[in-house]
Amino acid sequence: MIKNEQERQRIGQDIAQLRKEKRMTQQDMTDATGVKRNHISRIEQGHYSVGFDTLQTIADALDADIRIVPRQ
């Protein structure tokens, strides 16, 4: 269970970092994805497990790819 929590937090941090690098607010993300702002916030904080379809929508808005990479 701890690994899942760590992955949620890592994914959320990556999304937040990319969003900020693109100079987007959470409201900008809502406008671009249709995902509610409070939902974006919970994802970025690692409090919510995001489904693949939502993750792909967010990635598209950030002009990013979803990748599966080997664990180190």
C-alpha cells in the first residue's frame, strides 16, 4: 500500500511541476481538460488515484506523454 501512495504522490508532483513549467494555473487545467479544479488539486497532492483516461487528458493538456518505465 505504501508503494501505491508513493506513486500517487510522484505522479501528482510531476503533474504539478509540468503545469507550473507551462505557466498554467489549476483553473487553466480545468479549462483545458474539463476536470474540476478541486480534483486537479487532489491529484497533484497525491490524495487521489487518477484513472488512465483522466491521466491521458491531463497529459494531452500538458503536451506530455504517459510512459511506463522500469523501476530502479
